[in-house]
Amino acid sequence: MGLKYRRVLLKLSGEALMGDREYGIDPFFISELADEIKSVYEIGAEIAIVIGGGNIFRGVKGSSMGMDRATADYMGMLATVMNALALQDILEKKEVPTRVMSAIEMRQIAEPYIRRRAIRHLEKGRIVIFAAGTGSPFFTTDTTGALRAAEIKADVLLKATKVDGIYDKDPVKHPDAKLLKEITYLEAINKDLKVMDHTALTLCMENNLPIVVFNIKKKGNIMKILLGEPIGSIVR
Ligand code: UDP
């Protein structure tokens, strides 16, 4: 089967595991997500995943409660490790081989992140789940997605969201918001279109890494994107 993108970095926010809950992980939803990932794995895509932690803890929330920002961010990074393990567990129950690689060493539960080793895992047909963000506070997992995608030379960064793509204004608040099928990095940055944070966008721009923003709630979208269908919005 002809794949438009062969090596992909899938950025999932913690909320993608939450389903319709307000917090934590929804077992039904994460299972559906794993089925979708497995389907593209089976047609030969090399898949790396960066998982967020917002369903459990966000650094900005901690600092708004008076915590030191860096400490709160480390808690956020630990939250991503929990999500990574949950995703690994469900994928392996579906017989998809995976490796979790953590940017913060915790050898008992995950491999340390080593770039060349991550690439080797992908070549050997393992799904690699990157945990603990960049390992540094003051960054986001979107930026981690851009960074890891550049490091492993991914063909595309797939940014999963709850809406169909990038809009000229917030589609949840404005029913007349228009879906933008294709925009440039600079448009995304200058118009502040809330695609990803600016650090992540700049990194993608500097590395000519296309970003496809798509709706993760619609089944089959990842497959369609990899097969070349114009799903969602593209930033390039
Ligand atoms: N985080 C961090 N450095 C990183 C990545 C993440 O400090 O490189 C922290 C930060 O506190 C963030 C939290 O981990 O709020 C969870 O990540 P994020 O908010 O990006 O998750 P998502 O919104 O994708 O669920």
C-alpha cells in the first residue's frame, strides 16, 4: 500500500486518553485509540508517539496554586509517564510491540531516551512512546513532539485534537469559524491560531517538518492521512 508518510510522530495530548471524562484515563477510549494506531502499524507505518499529561497534571496549574513552576513542570512530566505506560499496556494487549523511552531516567519502568536507539526500534517495527516530555521544565509536550520528530527524521508531525483542524477562530465558541485547510508556519505563529505553542511551531518551521492537525475522535483519520487523504489542516 502506498504510504504518503512512512515515519510519523503522533502527538497525543493527555486529554486524548480522557474520552468524555473530566480527568484521568478512559479505558474504552484508550482501547479505541490503540486499535486505530494498530491499524496503521499493520500497513507498515513507523510510529513514534509523544504523549501529554494534561489529563493528570499541568505545570501552569501547579504554579497558579503557588508552586514553584519548575517543580510543577516536573510533576507534569511524571504525569506523561503514567499515560505512556497506560498506552503501552493497551497496545501490547493488542499484540503491538512497543518501547517507552523516558527523557527522565527511570530505568525500572522505561528505557532512557537515546535518539539512535529510538530510530533502531522504529526500524525494527516497534512503536516508540516518548515519555517525560523534553525532560526540562518550561516546555510542553507539543514542543517535545516537534523536537522528537526532527530528531528521528519523521516525515510528518500528526497533532491530534478534538476538532477537525485549524480554524480562523475557536470553533467551540464560534459556530461560524472557518476551517483552514492549509496555512504556513508564519501564519500560524503571527495569527496566533492555537495550532501548537510558538516554540513547537518554530522548531517545525526550521526543520521543514509538516504538521497535520486532525480530529482524533473520528475513527480512521490517522489511516486516511497516511494514505494521502486531505484530512484536517496542514501547516507547512
Ligand atoms: N512538561 C514540561 N516539559 C516538557 C513537557 C511537559 O515541563 O518538555 C510538563 C508541563 O508542566 C506540562 C505537563 O508536563 O504542563 C504536561 O504536558 P502538556 O501540558 O504538554 O500535556 P498535554 O496538554 O499535551 O496533555
